[in-house]
Amino acid sequence: MATFEQKICTRATLPQRVADLPQPVVLTNGVFDILHRGHVTYLAQARELGASLVVAVNTDASVKRLGKGDDRPLNTLADRMAVLAALESVSLVVEFDEDTALEVVQEARPDIYAKGGDYVMSEIPEGKAVIAYGGKAVAIDFAHDRSTTKLVAKIRQFG
Ligand SMILES: Nc1ncnc2c1ncn2[C@@H]1O[C@H](COP(=O)(O)OP(=O)(O)OP(=O)(O)O)[C@@H](O)[C@H]1O
Ligand SMILES: O=P(O)(O)O[C@@H]1O[C@H]([C@H](O)CO)[C@@H](O)[C@H](O)[C@@H]1O
């Protein structure tokens, strides 16, 4: 196992692994199917909001339920988590199988919850939960016009 894969933790060990991180802790979540420049810029900005960054990643079954397409995710959960763990900005990676990351937020209790600017913090369960216990919820503006869906469409065009 590559050293960076030690950043991947189980749900059961999440609270202790978060407590062991340099504080304050930022948490974000998502699919991260084909990693692109928008993702890595956003993750670096999220990490800058605190001293550590936890990324909660949707399981393959929960991605299917999001309705991004029958063939999604293209990369398996294990691969998506490993790629995220290899990033300098990322401190800890954990999977979640629920429809939202609300339970992960409640278990990890990050100081800051971050998400891309395509979400309104006061409208999503994770944002509401963090605000309710006195944490901060931050929406990070899109710096680059990129998406996995667009990349897939581009590849198909020449396939
Ligand atoms: N271009 C971007 N700039 C900044 N943040 C982004 C960008 N694309 C996605 N994000 C953020 O990254 C996280 C993961 O996003 P997601 O995996 O849905 O990316 P995506 O490329 O838009 O995927 P898809 O096309 O499959 O919906 C989300 O919090 C989202 O807000
Ligand atoms: O990568 P995505 O599609 O931005 O990630 C989703 O984010 C949702 C968001 O946190 C609002 O609740 C979440 O519910 C969903 O499970 C994906 O992680």
C-alpha cells in the first residue's frame, strides 16, 4: 500500500482520526469521479480555510442514486479515494453510503464545512448541521469551468 493511502479511514475510526488532525478541521464531500483542475483548486482553497481537510466520498451505490448517469461513477470508490488521498491538500478520506454527508458531518463535527459554489450552504443538510452547532459553512466560488460530465461528453465525441 502506498503511504498516502494511510489517509483513508473507516467510518468507525473517523471521530478519532479527526481528533488527531491539526485543528481547525475543514470537511467537504462529493463524488470526484474524474479529478480535474476545478476539483484540485477547490480542495486547495478548502484546505486553506483551516489546518486539515477531510474529504467524504460517495460510495458507488450512492453515486448511482444521484442520477449522474447509468455508467457513473467511471472510477470505483477505491480509486477515487486513493487519488484524493494522494493530494497534498487532503488530510483524511472517508467513504459514505447515505444520500447526503449529513451523518458524516455529525460524526466528524468539523469546525468548517466547505462545498463548491454550486451549493447554497443554508439549503443543504450538511451546511445547516454545521451552522446549528456553531461551526462555519463556506461556499467556494468556481475558479475554473470544468466538470467530470463535460469531460465524459468530450471523450465520447471522439470515441
Ligand atoms: N469547476 C469547479 N470549481 C470548483 N469546485 C468544483 C468544480 N467542479 C466541482 N466542484 C466541487 O467539487 C466537489 C465535487 O464535485 P463533483 O464530483 O460533482 O464534480 P463535477 O466535476 O461537477 O462532477 P459531475 O460533472 O459528475 O457532476 C463539489 O463540492 C463541487 O462543488
Ligand atoms: O460531487 P457532488 O455531486 O457535488 O456531491 C454531492 O453533494 C451533495 C451535497 O453535499 C448536498 O447535500 C451530497 O448530498 C451528495 O451525496 C454528493 O456528495
